[in-house]
Amino acid sequence: MDVDEIRRWDARAVEASKDVVSRVTRGDLQRVTPCAQWNLGQLLAHMTVQHQGFAAAAAGNGPDLEDWQPRASADPVAAYRSAADAVVEAFARHRAPDGAFWLPEISTEFPFPAATAVGFHFLDYVVHSWDVARSLGLDFVPESDMVAAFLPIARLVPDGADRLREGAAFAPSLPADGDSADFGAVLSLLGRSPQWRPETTLGRV
């Protein structure tokens, strides 16, 4: 996919994430999530600052981690929605297909092409929408065309020992049941159990 197509899919994924996050109440913030080291409030803070960091990257900011530091909010849902709108707008303004995105949480030594960076963001927010929904005890299954769009990106995520390090984006892949293009199978590819329920602790961000 070219960057414009990925950008369109990313905007749809972000909009879907806003719908899921809008279900969160203050009483839900201590819930466990598929990201074993974070409760729901901490996951929302991570999701919010990632939007802010990617928006800063699209605006041409360099490898400065300041834009990627989570901050407490009196209204985490409103903060999330604001950051979600801001990153979609920032991606829309970023029109140079090969323009560099600095993503200092991944590397401070080199930037990433726009299509790669927006692809990372797209993948994260499909998966994080599922994380939030499962934390709330809700189902989240993206449309089949969206699954088909992010499956090639998911397959590019390296597996193996790197996923065991502290702070790794995904846990090691799990055995998958069914077709590899099924959303549950993609979750397994990224180290999340499709059967995860709030009483379990399997999975990482």
C-alpha cells in the first residue's frame, strides 16, 4: 500500500478507537488489560501520548522523546479523543510520501519513511482498540477489509527474542487457530490471546 491508502485506513482505525474509548468511565480506569503491565488508565495514557508523538513526528520534530512522555489527565477520555483528532489531522497535512518520521521510541539513529511510520500507527490502533474493548468485557472485531489491510504489516513485525525484552511492543507469537487472515489469528501472531478475558493477564502492549 502507498502512504495515502495507509493514511486512510489509519484514520478509520483511529475513529473506531474513539468509539471504543468513549465507553470508558472513570470507574473503569483500574481494570486490567491485555497489556499485562498496564491497567486501563495507563493504557489510555499510552495511547494518547502515542498519538501526540506521531503527530509531532508528522510535523517534522526530530528524535526528541519529550513528545512521547505520557501525562496524567483529569479527563482521560476527552484527552484521548483530542489527541486522536490531532494525529489524523497531522497525518493529513504530511503530504511528502518519502518524508522522514522520527520515532525515537524505536530508533534515535534514523527516521522512517512516511508509509512505514503511518503503518506502525495503524497496526497499533487496531490492536489497542481490541485491548480497550476486551478490558471492558466487550467484543471488537474490525471489518474484514481492515484486517486484510493490516495483516501484511503485522507479518513484518519481527518475532523471537526481541519480543521478550522489557518494553517490547508485542509478546512472542502464539499458535493460531483458523485462517491466518482471521482477526483472532492476527492477534495470535502479535502475541495476544483471542480468548483473553479480564481475569487473565496474558499479553503485552
